[in-house]
Amino acid sequence: MKEKTPSMKEWRRLYDVAVEFKKLECWDWMYDDDLFGVQNPDDCEIGYCCIMGNFRQMFGVAVYLGADGLDGYLKIQSGEIGGADPDALYCQKCIMASFEDRDCLWKEDLQLIKKLGLKFRGRNQWPMFKSYRPGYVPWFLTKKEALFLTVALEQAIDVAVRFREDEGLLTPRGKNEYLIRVPDKIEDIILWEDRWMKPAPVKKTKLSDDRVNEVKIQKIKKKAVRTSSIWEIELAFSPTPVREKKERPYFPRMLAVIDHRSIMGLDFHVFEISSDTSEFRNHFLGFLEKHEALPKEILVGNDETLEIIAPIASLLKINLKSDSELLAMEEFNRAMFDFFRA
């Protein structure tokens, strides 16, 4: 189902509020860890607002959506995922208003600004609005996202002005609490109030299929030779996006199997973003069936890969270890990234 796009009136309102926010220059007294929330009047989802610009590298506000969005933000802030790490792009769930140089805007952004009759001049003066979703390329706002970003910017102005006068405004009242701007709708009027709230727990993605194809396991046991080799296995995002028709571009998933000692690629397969655990497992089982050899040990670099491989390794009595530093995989990924970017 195609998502609705904002009307010209809605775009106009968003640009107007963004200009007002820019004039405030609240990054002069706020840092990117002065986090606060805004509850969406439409669906009650909380967006956690991060003001950017105090370090004079990027100016604007990012609104991290829900518990998942907040979790991604906290991982980047804590250094668990570095800002230059490709995973920083893949894990973000937010909508963003930033102020850029003209040549940083996309063609469609410039066309919209011209159509609205707006004019901007100078460095870091051109508003740009983008949507970030895990696994997808940063993209244009939907109608719903544009409306919420407008509200979030309005409330960011309110919070920033008060924070300038009272630096204790955002100091947590309790453990793991954030100041949230909450709407109270009375007929057609929305009144806003401060409320201290804890974020909802992050919902762990449940494996869509815990089962393993027992028939294939038995075939592998009969045919495969046990060796002293060590394999590194990782499920990750592709560095190059793909696009189907006019849909939003996405980064496919890649499953790679590398020999730990020789750094030779044993298997490499690309999956659609909609692929689930059963598809990853069945492909790996198919590879083992064709390869007709089993390693002594498998090293995996992330929890998702561990959950995919663990039942298979258990049934085939292969030692399985989690290792955050897969040296052979890093070398393989480096060569692959260089190839795609050449």
C-alpha cells in the first residue's frame, strides 16, 4: 500500500515551523544528549528529540521514533555503534529536519522549495527533511511523518526556550525517565503539558520460525565429512541499496561464510529485506548439503546470526562461538566494499 504524501499546505507549514526553529539557534545552549520526548497526537507514539549543532558539524533536530528509535539513538550515543559505522545508518529509526548547504539537497527538495516560493541563501540555511528506517535508504517524508515532524519542531521550540532559562528542566526526576510533551485534545484544541515517563521496553524481534529442516539435517549427517576448519559466518546489510519500481530503496541482507584461516569465501548470498529467519536457515542448510563438509567450529559476530545458526550447529554437533571481531570477515567485507564503491 502506497503511503500518502504531504499536501502543499502541509509542506508549507513544516517549512515555516522549521524556519522559526532555525532562528532560535537553540544548539547554542543545548547538546545532543539533552533529550526530551513529544507524543504524537495522531497515534500516541513518542518521538525522542535530539538537538544537533552544538559541535557545529550538523544543525537540526532528529526525532527518534518509539522505543526502537530511542534504542538506536542510545547505541550510537554510548559508542556501541560508532557514528562512522555503517550500522549507524541501518539501525536508525527517526525523522529529521536539518539545515544544509544548497548543494546537499536532493533535486526533489529544491523543486519543492521553488514550488512553495521559498528562498534561502548561505551555508547551513536550507531546510531538508528526511525519514530514516532500519534497512532502508534515507527518504522523503510521508504525510504522517511530515505532520508529526511539524508538531515535534513546535514543541522543540517550547522546550528549548524554557531550557535556556532553566537548565534543570530536562534533569530526570527518576531513573530512566524523560520529559515528554503530552497533548490533551479538547475538541479542536490541543493543550500540551509536561510529563515524566519511562520509555516502553524494546520489543525483541521474535524469530519467525524456530524449526530446522530435519530431513536436510539427516542428509547432511550422512554425506558431510567432518574437518578441522573454522568458519566465520555473518548476516549483515549490503553496502549497496536496491530499488523495486518506485518503492523506497532498501539495503538487502547478505549471508557470508568465510574460511577463518584462508579468508576464502565459501558462500555468499543476498536476500530481500522481507526475508525471514527460515529463509536464512534453509539457505545455509542447502549450502551445507552441497558443500559436503562440516567445520570443527563456527564463529559468529552478532546475536541475529547466532540465533540463526545455533539450532543447526547444535544438531550437527559443531562448536559455536560468538566473537565480535571476525578478522577474516572484516577482510572480506573490506574487499567487497571497495568493489562496490569502485
